[in-house]
Amino acid sequence: MNIAVVGTGYVGLVTGAVFADLGNDVICVDKIPQKVENLNKNIMPIYEPGLEEMVLRNRNDGRLTFTTDLTEAVRHSEVIFICVGTPPKSNGESDLAQVRDVAAEIGQAMDHYIVVVNKSTVPVGTGDLVRTIVKMNQKREIDFDVVSNPEFLREGSAISDTLFPDRIVIGAPTRQVAMKLLELYAPLERPMIITDVYSAEIIKYASNAFLATKISFINSIADICENTGANVTDVIKGMGMDNRIGKGFLQAGLGYGGSCFPKDTLALIYTASQHGEDMKILKAVVDTNESRIPRFIGRIEKALGGLQGKTIGILGLAFKPNTDDIRFAKSLEIIQYLLENGAVVKAYDPIAMDNTKEVCPDVEYCDSSMATAKDCDAIVIVTEWNEFKLLNFQKLKSIMKRPVIFDGRNMYDPERMKSVGFEYYSIGR
């Protein structure tokens, strides 16, 4: 099948590479010339395990190309996926400017029937909006359909999530249109659900908002554990064994971040308000999440007797392991607070330092965990990279000014850390 994918971020680039790997002819379009030039040189705009190898393989086999020419891509394709950004506005509303621009260009370029697929995370009703814009911009009346096909990939495991999704959701105006997408996804042999367009659009927001709710809930339980002497790790095990609850997203820590959960919870709250509903439960989820870093920093301040003049080492900058994404990363909140209160900040991350340097220039960036820890008054674990699990704690202790670890991800066993000689603070334990 001939496919165009508009946007080469996490969703677009992974989607295009996987569809090409399944044997389709894929054109990936991006409006940024430098980005397209780099992709044609096999320079990835993002870090995602396995992505570079998949892109190179399919480029070499002639199934995957990159261009800035959306018009040519539209005229070459049967199905066009819109995979552009929908960042949040200050009021939580999704900014659909890029979706609008792409829809207008598709309408102007269209010269045959195509299926336009919204894969970007968009509020309910966006399918209607795209249809209206495409139709308004057509040079002559040509039939087309608009489908919602939300993505559920996780950064760090995006290729696996695209090849082996829990479910594939296709929101289509008719079953006949849905069959076009069913044909495309058939090689994956995964469960598929066909709905109307509105339901598919809500499914993505509802799913992410529910997962964010689980995270905020278990963090609230962790706070109770800290105040009562209970162990949140044991609580999580006991809860997670209940099939009605499940163990996924019950990890106590610093709260959720990244490009999806913060944006999508706010967008669903805004959408509800536009339809006369008050999502009180989600507002509490957001409030709980926003309280995590102030609470964590308060513990650091109390344990160290203030932050002024203290040297703090940050291990982990990406919002989660196996990605270089720092959007809504907890590390940025922590760094900002530490710097504003007179601390000296050192930091290390295996992948995300270049991105962080652009927004936090007043940090001393180091090339290893040990270099970061040298002469520090405390170490703060922010991202649970695998390499941090295997630290040489005896050496770490010997090079620190004071052997204190604040573990925001509960990576280490408290009894072991105590036996090694560390002051050790974790979440809910």
C-alpha cells in the first residue's frame, strides 16, 4: 500500500518505519528541511532503541523516503497519517494549529480518493474539523474519508508497542472505510476494535488519563506509607495481584511526566468543561502530580539543613529510561528549584544531556555517574536507567562529601543502602 506519514516525531517516524518494514511504500513528510536532510543521512531526530536500524534497512530497500513535499506525498498515497504535534495551551486546550495546516495542504493537493487518518492525539470532534478543512481547500470536489486511529506507543519501547499493540483502535465513518485500515494492520495479527470516530478520539484520552490516575493514586498511598511506617512496595504487590487492579502503573515515585500524560489529562479536563462537565477526579490527579516535586525537595532541604551552597548530583534527566525526551521531565523541576535556592547542580544522563543543556545551561554536566557524585553533598536519582542499578556504592561513598542518596524511583533496597553506610531516602518506604 502507498502511505504518507506527516510528521517525523516519535509517532510519525516510528509509524512510518514500521509500516515500511511490513512491506508498504512509505513517504514521511516534515516541514523542517534540516530534519529531512538529516533523516536522509540516517541521523535520527530522536533516540529510540532499534529505530535507526529499522529506518536504514527500509531506506536501503527503497520502501521508506523522506521529503518536505507534502503535495507530492498526497498524490502518491492511498492513506495519509497525520502525526503532528498537538501541544497544550496555557488553559489545557490542545493546540491544533499543525493539524489544521496539514489538513488544508491535503485538501489543496488532493487529486484522487484518499483516507485521511488522525493519529495525533486530538480532542473529540477533530475528525469533523479535519473533514471541513480538507473540503474547504479542495480545488475540485473529490471524495475522501477521515478516520481516527490513536496511537498507544510508549517512548523507549515504541517499535515493540507498534508491532505488538494491546489493541488497534479504528474509528471510521463506515465499515467499508475501516476495512482499508484493517487491511493495513492485518499483518500484525493483533486485536482490533472498530468504533465511530468520536469514540476512538476519546479512547486515547481516557486511557492516558486513567493511567495517570493510577500513578497519582499510588503516590498518595506512598505519602500515607511514609507517615505510618508502612512499605509502599509491599502495598503495591498486594494491590497488583488483584486482577481487577493490575500491577501496571503502580510505581510510586516523582509523578508522571513526558509528552502524553500531562498534556492529555489537561486536554480531557478542558474538553469536559467545554461540554458542561467538571472532571473533579482528574483535577485531583493533576494537583497530586504537581505536588510531588515540592514534597520531594522539602525532604532534601530538611535532611541537608538547607540548599544554599550545597552541591547536588542529579542522575537521570530524561522523563523515563530509553529515551532522550525531557518534556515535562521531573529533572527540570528539581534542577530549577535547586538552582533558585542556591545549590550547585551537577548532572548526568546516558542520552538526554544535549537536550537538557538547551534549557538548563547553568548545570555542570558530567560524563559518568561517578564524575557527577564527586564532592557532592547528596545524589538524587530521577530516572531509573539500568546503569544506575549497578553503581559501585563503596566507591560512590568514598568520593562524595556526604553519603546521602534521595531515590525518587525506589531503585535500591533500603537495608542494603543502610549497610553500605548511606543516608537513604526513598518514596513511601
